[in-house]
Amino acid sequence: MLIWAAGIGAVLCLLYYIVIVVYAGFSVSFSWFWLLAAGFFFLLFWGGRYCRLHPRRIPLWVSVPAVTCLAAAVTVFCVVEVFVFLGATTADEPGLDYVIVLGAKVHEQGISNSLKKRLDKVVEYSKESPGTVFILSGGKGSDEPVSEAEAMYDYLLSHGISQSRMVMEPLSASTVENIAYSRLVIEKLEQSRNQSDGAGIRAGDVAPGPYLEVEVKPVRIGLLTSSYHVFRACMIAKKRGLDDIRGISAPSDLLLFPHLCVRECAAILKDRLMGNM
């Protein structure tokens, strides 16, 4: 049964590679993985049949480590994907003070489909939370006509979001930089707001007497990105000191969602090894 499952897996991976290439072109990053996966499953299918036909030709010192490594890899992949799916199903929390909006690819013809879905989510969220300020985070890549932050600003402005509710962060080139630079922007905004709130107050304006201590209200920050990316982005944010970050999940392309989740698994493992999360 497992042998035939490997054969079916090889066929499905090959078909999915063809589908995403026809649908989105060869520019889809990490698409080669599905060809590699198809080859891997074919080797499992061929190796399983060979072992069944010639059980004595494969020594235990080869088969046992191979099966153990395969089982470990499958376990790690499944655990990571569970976290990815949990992030994708995060419920929105309205009324946040700031929402960091992560950028995505900008083409010569306009914003990418992924970025459009994120910005449409911003428009939707802004109607429920009229006091939220959006930090538009994303720099300009070598193959992009403008910075992602500028493209986001123009799109949201044309969809009714007030200038006073948007702040651009046009320097970042990765998710780690998105978080780090956006945090600095928020800290400067809060510092400026606190100074403004205290302007014009003189010592003589406050009469002596007993006062209740008012607890300082913590700043509530959200992070809006594509559904498959929420878990990793929030983990990176927590690593950068935003311990109480709230994820906001924007829809992902349904056809590309399996591919994006697999690619995200590789990105999570890489960031974990590099200490980014």
C-alpha cells in the first residue's frame, strides 16, 4: 500500500508542478521543489518494489537509517505545517492601535495578487477599526518600479484610507527588517504623541492634592500578512520584542496555497536555524 502511495505521490507532485507553472509561470519561487518531490517519491516507489522483490539484498544498516530519517523529516514537516495552518486561521482583533502591513512583490504593471489581497484586507479591517494607524512596510527591490510601501500607500489612498492613518516604512528588504524598522517607526510615533499630549501643561495648572494612579495603557500592535505567512511573521516579531503581537490573516491564492505552505516550511526552518525566530 505504501509503495503505491509513493507512486501516486510522484504523479501528483508532477501534475501540480505543471499546474502552477501554467497558472503563474516559471517565476514562481521554489516551484522546482515539486519536480524534486516527484523524483523523490518515484525513488521511494522504485526502492519499495525492489525491496519487496529482493528482500535480502538490502542490508539493515541501510534500510533502518533511511526509514528513520524519512520518518523524522515527515514528522518535522507535519508539525511545522500545523503551526502554519493555525496562523492562517487566526481570528482578527479589531481596534488595535497600530497594524504593520507587510509588503509583497510590485510589478511594472502594478501590485501582485498577493499584495492586493493584503491591501483589500487592510481596507476591510479599517472599516471595523477607524482609529487604527497602518504601518506600510516594504522597500524597493532591484526589479520593482517603486517601493512596496509607496505602492501600498497609493492603493489604499485610492480606496478611501486617509493619509493620517498611514505611515510608510520604505527601507526593509526582508520580514526581519519589516518588523525591526516598523517597530522603530511605532516607537517614534508614540514618543511624538506623548510629547504632544504633554505640551502646554505647566506646573501651576495642576493643583496639589490626592490623585489616583492611572495604569498606562499598553500599545496594541497587529501584523497583517498573507495567511500562510502569519505564524512565521509573528514569531519573528516576538523575537524582536513585540511579545503581544496579534496576527491578522489575509486570504491567499487557493491554487497556490499548498505550494506557499511548503515553501513557508522551508523558510521557518531557515529562520529558526539563523536565530530569527
